Amino acid sequence: MSNRVFCIGNGRSRRGFNLKSIKGRGVIIGCNNLYKDFAPDILVATNHPIMHEIYRSGYCYTANCYFRDWVTVPVQKFDSMIQGMFPEHRNIKTIRRDGLLIENQRQGSKEFVVHGYKNKQTNQTEVSLSWCTEDKVKNLADIYREHEQVDWSTGPTSGYVACKEIAELKEVYLIGHDFFSIDKQFNNIYRGQKFYESDTHISDYNINKWIYEWRRLFKWYNWIKFYKVNRENYLNLKMNAWDDCKNVEYISYERMETQTRSLP
């Protein structure tokens, strides 16, 4: 396996960049909805509804995925668990009828993964459930270095998967990890899609969290070189919190293209 990784975020700075151009130049690790447009070597997701949406698509049967809190439960516990999440409903049938249980086809499965969450539009509890068969999903908890990582965002988590899982890794390229927005709109290619914020959502709501998590990663793996790749008009947006991270460099797409033509 290559000792170079491209970590693909979904910031709008990567719009127009042909991801196929880096195929074969290193391992490609993507985040969340990227699978809808491009198949990375590894897909990482930490948002529970998005994880289940990915699973329902069938993508996990052929592609390597890393999901948060992905713990299977035997089928014998199905009724009691779901009923316990909706005590005001008389039975599973009414829960399904009211659209509160979102699930894939069971197809003889003997185990499932389930997560509950609040629907932001309706303020109701909803449950996503995936009936599991033979898949290629790994539980992120099995590779965490510190407990705090259970709350890490998807982008930094994808970087951690790279550092933890790719043998003899030497360099990581961060593509589409923008942090900032230059037009005050929510900076994500998939904004407005299901389980994503809308255009009107504040643009920088998680910046400090993301920056801190990446900084932790840079410090843990200080022998690995990290390149933050961006368009020319983003290159001057540097993270003050990373100033003492000597293994981080800001480069353009053009430079990345030149220096990744051969393996490190």
C-alpha cells in the first residue's frame, strides 16, 4: 500500500478539481457524502444518520468504511430496544407507520446497528437502523488513541484513520478541508442535502474545534508531513494555532500535482 494519503474534505475549494487525477498516486480517504460522486479507497463518517444512509445505499458491501459507534446488536433485542426508544407508541408497527424508524431491508440478517437522534425540522426523535450482513465497516472506537476522539469531526478523524491504518505513511494531503468561508455561507459542497446544514447556516460554526483536532493529530504524528492544499485565493488563510507544527505546509493544487507524480 502507498505511503501517501489524500484526505478529501467537502469544502467548496475542491469544486472543479478532478479527483480521478490522483487515483493511483496514493490512498484516497473521503468523508461522508463523497461516495455519491466518487469512490475513495476508504470512506469515513461520524454523523449517525449519514452513516446509516451510506449503509442503506449498499456502498459498505464493497468499500472500506470507518464509522463511529458502529456496534452490532443481536436480533433478539430488536423489539425491546426500539420500543424503549418510543415508549409512547404501542408497538413497532405504529413506529414504522409514523416514519420514525428508518431502516434497510432485513434480508435474513441476525444483527443490527441502531442510533437515535433529534430531527431538527420536526424536533421528534427518529431512529436510523441498519440490518447488517457481510460488509466492510470498521468501528472507529477500535482504533482510537484517546477517549476524546469519540467527539472528533469527520475531517480530522479521516486524517487519524490515515495515520493509524496506513503502514509506513510519509505524507498526507488535505484537500477540501477549508475551515473558513470567503462568502459567509456554509462551506460544504453538499450543503442543503439531507442531514447537512442549509446555505443560511453560519459558515464558521465549528472552526476552532476542527483546527484543534487537526493540531492534535499533527503533534501526535510529527514525523509525517501534512500538506494543506488550497486554491491560490485561500493560501493566505493560515491557522495561527498550527504555527508551531513544523510538519505542516500550505501548498497550491499546482504544486501538489507536480510533487505527487511519483511516490515518496
